[in-house]
Amino acid sequence: MLVARIIWLVVFLVFGGEMGQLAHAQPAAAPFVFRNPKRHEVKVPIQVQRNLLVVSCQLNGLGPFNFLLDTGVATTIITAPQVADSLGLKHGERYRVVGAGGSDIGLMAYQTSDVRVTLGGVEAPCLAPLVLESDVLNLSGYVGTPIHGILGSELFRSFVVALHTEELNMVLSDPATYQAPKGRRWSSLPLQLEKGKAYFTAPVQLNDSLTMDLKLVLDTGASHALSLETDSDPRLRGPARRLPAELGQGLGGVVRGYLGRVPSLQLGRHQLRSVLTSFPDEADVHRRVDVPRNGNVGYELLKRFSLVIDYPHQRLLLRPNVRLNEPFEHDMCGLDLLATGPDYRRFVVLRVEPNSPAYVAGIEPTEELLSINFLPAEGFSLTQLSRMLRSEDGRSLFMVLRRQNGDLHTVSLRLKRQI
């Protein structure tokens, strides 16, 4: 459940009124260049944490700092204001950040300038990111590793980006010399670039009698598989079988809705079946977006392919990998964990899903998870715990937790597929 929460932290940051308009004003020229002008290609290490891509970079020669790699944002954002303060970045014009429905949530951001961002063998000599004045997102706690910001479309506009997540690297290529991979297993989808983000159209089967061509955001910063906005088209209705859920935490508060499954989604010649899909409530979705769309596709779906994200040539190249036929699964425990402590290896229960195995077992918010299956929790990363909690229907788990008053208690539960 926590993995889905991150998607909304990012989505609402992007579509936050004034901040979104500011992002659209960025110059069209490619901001990143090769540090060695003779190079036409570089390989950059990446991490995959909580179904999100993380890259390490330097700002003005200092760091390293961890940034989420996100095609769903139009401009780079520094979410940890202490980083900007430590670098002495300029405080430019301030902007009010608005929440869902245009509500004033009391959060301000400012634009800075002249930030040199270095990423392996490439750099942006003069980037102008936005800086949140308060780290309300706490991405580090949700991801389980230090996160200082979100790297947006500036990188994708500059290069052809090939993601090799199984090898934990990406290859950045000069668009002028790039040669697309060949082979029958590769498919090409046209991308439509609007306001700094990439969109594509894909056939989505909604029920036995209705398949629609839906306009979807390509969103590597979304940890879910698919999200559909039912108010974007009167024909777009969710499935009868659904699981009410808190889908995430936006800047304006909790995003509610439900989870369901669509029978299939077609990407090129590849069909994915029984795709787990988020359906946010209309009242909790910020509809003040200036590019009409039906939803977005996130990394839970994209990770099933080798990807070449090619903004310069406006295409997405994809080839299925060994994960193509893996089932789409939701959390089977009902625990929403937050990583804390200096090394993010302490795990506090943020929320318990009603009627879930964790709820039935008596686990309550604010408790700290000390061990799982007789192994200390601190020996796991948040990514590993998340995988365990969605690993297998019927799997037994034995946990030791500590309440706020110091009392220890043990629970035994069995994972249950709820949707």
C-alpha cells in the first residue's frame, strides 16, 4: 500500500497550479550536455527503490544527492530545502503551492537559478529548479533512502534514455547519432510531448464489451501500474469488483479512491492482462491540468520492458523482459510503513488498512516493527519489506512490534490477496 502512496506525492506536486505553470515556462533548449564533447554515449548507475528510479548527482560540485528520475514532472524540484540552504542557492520568485481542488495548503516554493547538475558523464551547466520551502513530502521516509529531489524532463529532453534496470544502469545517447535497436521483439509507440511531459495512446479493455484508446502520461515517477481518472470520459467507469483504499498522500491531503483491475492493456504488440489499476475519487484529484488525459502508466507496468525513452524523436521503444508475465499484485498485509532513523532502518506503522490481515491481527498505527519471521527488521530495507508484504497469497508472517508505551507484542498473520 505504501508504494502506491508515493505516486500521489509526485503527481500532486506536478499539477499544483502555479508551480505547473512555472515549469512550462522553462526554455526548450536541451539543458544537459556531455561533459566530454567527444562522447556520444555515457552509462549512468541507477537504483530501484520502492518501484521508483533513483539517480545520484552533484549540485554545484557538492553531493552526492539522490533524485527520483521522473518523466511525470516538467521541471526539476529540490524537495529537501536544507540542501538548497547548504549550497547557498539564490532565492528567486516565490510561488504558492496549491493542493487538490485548488486549496491553499500554506506551502510555498521558490525558483532558484544557476545550479550546475552533474550526473555521471553529463551535466546541466545552468539549471533553474524549484525548491520547496518545507519538506512536506518526506520522500526519504516513504522510499526508505535519502531523497533530495525529483529530476524531471530536462534530462529526457537532452538525450535518448535507455533504461536497463536489471543491470542497474541507464545509457544516455546523443540524439543526433543514436541508432534504434532492431529486432522483432521491439515495439515503437509515438510520444506526444506537451508542457514538458510525454503522453501516448494505448487501447485499454475496461470490461467485456468496451475497449477504449486512452491518452496516458508516461510516468516513471509513479510506482503503480496504471491509474485512470473516471471523470476524464463519461464512458470510463471502474470495475464492479473494487477495493476502497487510500491511494496516497497529496500535498492537499489524503487521496482516496479504490483499486480494481482492467482486463488488459496493449503496449505496441504486447498485451498485459489483469492490470491492477488505481481509480482516484474525482473530489480528491486535482483537475486543474491544462493537458487533457485519461490517466498515467507507472513503473510497476513499465518495469516489465526494456525501455528506450526517446523524447527527441518522440517515441517510446520497448521490448519485453522476464517480468512481462508476472502478476500485478497489491499489498496483501495492510501495513503502511514509514522508514525512520539515521539509516532509514527503523519502521513505524503509519496506517493499517481496515479489515486487512494486519487489522485483524491487532496491529495499530505508531507501533514499531522490530522483527519479522524471527529476523530483525533493521536487517531489511523498506523495499525488501514491501516485497515481502505482497509476495504470496496465504504466506504466514510472524512479527514482533513495540507500542509507544514500550510494550512488546507478537502477531501471527497470513497474507491475503484482497483484489
